Amino acid sequence: MRPGIIFPLFKTLLFTLLLPGASAVYAPAWLLYNRPDPFALNPGWLRFLGLLPLIAGVLIYLRCAWDFSVTGRGTPLPADPPKTVVHVGLYRFTRNPMYVGIITLQLGEALLFQSWAVLRFAAGTFILVHLFILLYEEPNLRRRFGGTYREYCAHVPRWLPRLHPYRPLAVPAGGSANE
């Protein structure tokens, strides 16, 4: 591991414990503990299928956080973003796999714990994240990375993944290759 990578990984870990931790762990736990759900989903043993999206969501998030730190040399924290456009790993399939991972985790929690409250929270998370992406993140990335980011957006969808990984052919001026 490169020596300059430890600090971004450490900052990413701290950020993960705060914001994604609050969204994916602390808030759903609070909803489950403090708000009895009289309309529980009650799918019996099928609720344990919720472990699949829960685990998948965690793994997706961890892979994306790794790519932000190692490839992008930054963190998911908007105050300390990656220094380059990250289009490796899961970012070759969708522009927002980290958010997809968090929401997938929340959907798994809703099923596992049979909770409409957590399901509504996941829907609310999606709406807020989508607005954040449209109003702040994408305009900021277009400003910072110009042609590189526009090229990436032209080929990689915001939410639904591509079937084949994106591979940039050339690096537009003002950007950098990550592969």
C-alpha cells in the first residue's frame, strides 16, 4: 500500500462512521427501537433474505470508499473530495454506486426487521441523495473536472448500472485517467 494512502483511508473511515453510519445504522436502529411498527411486513423466514441486500450494500459501500481513497486520493466527504474522477471498480457501471450501496443496505434492513418505517426512511434517503446529486454534486464535478466528467456522464448512467464496464478511450483536457 502506498504511504500517502493511509491518511485518506483514515479520513474515509471517520466520515463513514459519521454520515453513512448515521444513515445506514444509527437512524434505522433508532426507528426500530423507538417506533414500534404496527404494520410490520411479517414475511416470516423470508425476512432473512434481507441479509443479502444488507451485506451487498455494505460491500458496495466499502469498495467505493476504497476507490475514493486509493484511486481518487480523497474521501466521500464533500469538503475533501477525490482529486480525480473515479471511474474504476463499481464506478465503471454507475455514477453513484456508493449511494446505491447505502440504500440497498437500508432496504435489506427494512426487510430483515420487517419495518415500514425503515422502508420509508430508505425512500426518503433516496430522494434527498438524488436532490443532492442534481443540485450540488454533479454541477460541482462538472466545474472541477470539465471534459473528463462530461465524458464519464455521457457513458455511465446515474443510477441503473451499465451491463458492460465503462472504459475511457482517451483522457480529455483537464482530467486524468484512473485505470
